[in-house]
Amino acid sequence: MSENSVKVAVNASVNSVLSALAENNHEQVLFCQDAATGLKSIIAIHDTTLGPAVGGTRMWTYASEAEALNDALRLSRGMTYKNALAGLNIGGGKAVIIGDARKDKTEAMMRRYGRFVNSLGGKYITAEDVGVGTRDMEWVHLETEHVVGLPDYMGGGGDPSPVTAYGVYMAMKASQKKVSGSDSLKGKKIAVQGIGHVGEYLVAHLVKEGAEVTVTDIYEDRLNHVVKTYGVKAVSPDKIYDVPMDIYSPCALGATVNPETLAKLTCSIICGAANNQLQNEARDGEAVMKAGILYAPDFMANAGGIINCYWEIVGYNRDASMAQAEQIYQTAERIFALSSQENIPTYLAANRLAEQRIQQLGEIKKKF
């Protein structure tokens, strides 16, 4: 390839990325690579109106770098709305690392990643997400102070998964109340897709209340563990949409609510921990409403994790973190009420409440 051809290819890529940033008003994207450790990462900062961007780091085997960038942009935007709706004084950001967390991740890679986070000077504060745990955050912390999700013996809040799961559980109960008049989940058929840390904690809450739970996961060892521990049913990943269910709970990756799956789902509620559950927010959010399914917006339901991380920033208090996660129940009720009053999809009602807070506080900041 000639030098001119390289310039054309680079220019086209840059223009494409800048267009993607402009589409949802992202502030900044940092591309990171280190040949020595095999690190390939993208850090996306969406909005810092309410404070520094805070959001986890996800490690996944993306099919392409373009797919990884798209995920980082979608997830970081979601964090802005999640943080605003939860009443937190932080903005939205997210990072992805391209690779297999079970095979490729090393201390050296995570520490190199920590140096990239540090280069942003506190504009982005990272935490754990899919494929990244508290041990990884310890390694990142060796290179930067701009990290939360640290273990309790380091002064952090430890694994945020229990708080995330509790928030989803509260959102699910509020959803059930909206649908039936009672928030009891006893006897309800609930399909949980993805039983990582958050999914397992959620299953524990559901089983304790007497729900009939069916689970699935791409990792057989996880399935075997959860089935043995909680006595739930298990199906293969491709069968989860076909099981009889009152509630579908996506707790793995996003985009699982789409025209293909909606044609199969028999539930009356969608409420889970996964980010970006709607493959196409406008299209699928409207379709869910028309199908008579109550959708608990993901960035509302799964806010417990970021609430836990936020309390690390301001001074960690586990009881306060759990208490704020419990308020997700009331937030869900506000969203459902606005959705009913204005006859709009629940995702749009949640967006409006989040945007309203960002706009109002942004105007206050401009005055001082």
C-alpha cells in the first residue's frame, strides 16, 4: 500500500470515528495499544456535566475493532443516563479491552491499561465489568488513583455485584407491582440469561422469594454451579427465549431484545442487569410497549453497581450503598408513571428524567 493510500485509509477511519462521536455527543475517545502486553483498549467518555466520567472496563472477544468501539460508545452513553437517573454527581464513561479474559488477561496488561487511565488525569474513573474483577482493579490501582471497585481491605467497596443484583431485584419487584398490583415474585417463572456474579446473586434473591427460575450461560461450569447450589433449571443459550416465563431477565451482554427474540418471548416483564438490552432503542422500545410487555430500562435497573462505586469516591459506606440501591424501586415507579401518563415507551421516560437532571444541573453550573 502506498503512503497516499495509507493516508486515505486513516482519514476515512478518523472521519468515521468522529461521526460516531458526534451522533450521541460523546466528548472523547482514547485508543490504547501496547504490543508488549497485548493490550488493545478503547476508553470512551460520553458526558462530564455532572462530574468525572465513571464506568467499568469490559474485556470481551469482539469480532472486530469497530464492534468494540461501538460497544464502548453505547455503554458510555448508557453510563451517563444511569448515573444521572440514580442521582449521582458523576458523568458517564466506559472502556473495553479486546481479548479473552480467561486466556489473555495478565497483570502486565492490566497495569499498562492503568497507565492509560492515569493519562486522562481523573476525567475518567474506571471500575470492573464483564471479564474484569476486583483483582484486576488492584493491578490497575498500582498505576493510577482513578479507579473504584477495589477490595474492602484496600479501602474500597469490594465486589459491587451484590449491590447491582439487589437493585435489579428491586426493579423487578416494582415491575411486578405495576403489572399485577403486587410486587411478590413467589411462583413467578423467571428466565435469567447469564449467571456471572450479578446473575448468580439475582438468582439467590429470586429463589429465596419462591420464584421458579430457569437459567442459561455460555459457560457450562457456571451453569453446573448455579444449578447445584440453588436447585434451578437450566437450558442451553439458544433455548432460553423459548421457555415459558413471566419475566425475562437478561444479565449477560446487550442487544438481546430485538425483533427475532420478541417474536419468541412470552413474558409480561423484561428486567435484567445487562447493559443496552434493546438492540435498537427506538424500534425495540416501541415494539416492547406495543407487545404489552413492561420493560424496566436497563440503566435504571442495574444502577446498583455504580452506586456502590460512587460511595467509594465520596467515602465508602455499605449500608448507604444498599439503601440507595433500594431506591431503584421508587425510581422505577416514577418511570412507569411517566410512561403511562404520556403513553411513551419506558426507555424514553427514563431518558427524559435523566436528561432533565443533566440539563438542570448543567444550567446551574454555567451560572457559577
